[in-house]
Amino acid sequence: MWIHRRRPLDPVGGKETPEKVFLSRRRLLQAAGLGSGLIAASAAAGYFAWRRWRGSDAAVMAAGRVDESMPAMLAQAPRDKRFRYGRPETPEPAAARYTNFYEFSVFKWTWKYVGSFRPRPWQLTIGGLCRQPMRLDIDELLHRFGRHLIERQYRHRCVETWAMCVPWIGIPLAEVVRAADPLPQATHVRFQTFYRPKQAPGFLKWPDFPWPYTEGLTLAEATNPLPLLAVGMYGHALLKQHGAPVRLVVPWKYGYKSIKSIQRIDFLPHQPATFWNTAAPSMYPFESNVDPNVPRPWPQHTEHVLGSGTRYATELYNGYGQYVSHLYRKR
């Protein structure tokens, strides 16, 4: 995470991690045993690379494009009119330029490092405690669940206090869970991404992280209507830096819960270990719901939106409380 002064990034509406946030993350990584070498290397690389990170809109978009085998299906997905941002939509180049994807870089300009990544062919394996395990390539996934494809305008909130408004295209996770038919013993769902050191430089540059990236939800959360297995956004297939070919979108949780480039989904009888919860459990709890009153690990009262820099007050559950608050009522 690079510390900088605001002006160089003002034209694109985003900004890198503030100094106070960076120092908190540094303490976090040191406490997690990731070492001062990682921090020093990150800061040095950021200092020398900041002038080159932005790129033109065309370059940022082109870097992440993949071959689309079913663009018409994605473009024709109906919009779920129940959901509105309540804010202007984030311009697509701004969302594509400013991303977290630690498999490629610990900095925001991951679009510069995704060129060697090959999200096709791709297999998604669904197993664990379920009656109907599946192994589907991305086209089989779309054919099997294509009738459930939907576009939803969701707000995305990062724990680093930046936010964006994105029209995701995806399959409700609940439909996939229903098709897999979990056994009664299953209480949680674990998601796991890829491990390809030759295609993603972050694995070898930052070996102390608990690779591969994993995330998890309770079964009740996974069967809530909101989570999507997203396969597209802005009317086309996902860009590589956004987690092509399939990623999770959980709009009421911090962004690191929305794991990218998923290869495995498993039903478990216990809470799974996850990437950030393993690295720093006190800072990044398994639940990780958006909450302005709880620092994670820095204040979360406000957020700034990519593309405009407009600052808003953070809402509990990122504004989706009517759909999910019942999941967390004390009994």
C-alpha cells in the first residue's frame, strides 16, 4: 500500500490508501508475521511506479478483456429493479483501474499485471457435504443456470474506505446452492480461488500470505437472495482484474469477502479459515459486515466513491439491512 499526496490521482477520482490507514495496515502485516521486508518492498515499488500506474482508459480496459463466448446472454440479462445505487454509477474505466487483487499486486494497478492470466478454459468444482456435486466449465455454468442470470445495481464497499457502484451480472448464489443440495450437516460454504504462480506474480512476490485466497459464508448467508456468482458487469464478461471468469459479490460485506476467480465451492460442517481472517483475525473477522461503528482496523464512518471522489456516510450493512439484518439478530 503506497502513501502519496492526493494531487497525482485526482483526475480519476480515486486515491491510494491514506497514510494513517497505511500505517495501520503495516502494523497489521507485521503482527501477522508477514515481515518488514514486504512492507519496505511495497513502499519502494509504489514510490517508483506511481507515475505509470494510471494508463489511458482504453489501455486499462483492454488489459483485462477476455474472450467472451456468450456476450449476448450477458448483455440481455434483465435488470432487477428492486435495487438502485442511490448514487451515480461508477464509470467503468475508474472501476477497472482501481482494484485489489493480491494475486497480481499489493497495489491498486492490478490491470498492469493480469495480461498473462488465462481465465479460459476454467472449471468450477462444487463439492463437500452436498448430494449433487458438480464440475462445470464456465460455459456449462452459464448454460445450466443461464435462466437465472440477472443484472443488479450494487454498491461495493472496501474496508479501505473506497466504494463503487457497479451493475453486476450474475447468478444468485442461492440457486447454485439449491442445485447442489447441501446435506443437513453443512453449516458453511467455503470459496477458493486459483493458484497459478506463472500467471500471477503475487504468489511468488508475497509468499508469506496464506495462499490460495479463500473466503466463506454461513449457509444462511449463502442462501440469502443477495449474493451473486458474478460472470459479468457493465453488460459484458468480467475483466481479469475484476475476477474473471466468475467471482462472488456480497454487497453487505466488505469487499475482501467477495472473492475473485473462484475455482472451488465446498459445503462444510464448520467455519472455514479465510485469507484475511487467517492473516489478522482480530482485524478481519469472519463475518466482516459493513459497520460504520466498528473500525476494521481504521475508522469506517465515511467512504469515497471511485470516479468522482464524492464522500458519503457509511451505512450499516452497506445499506442492505432490510435484506440481511435478520441474519444477525441475537437470540
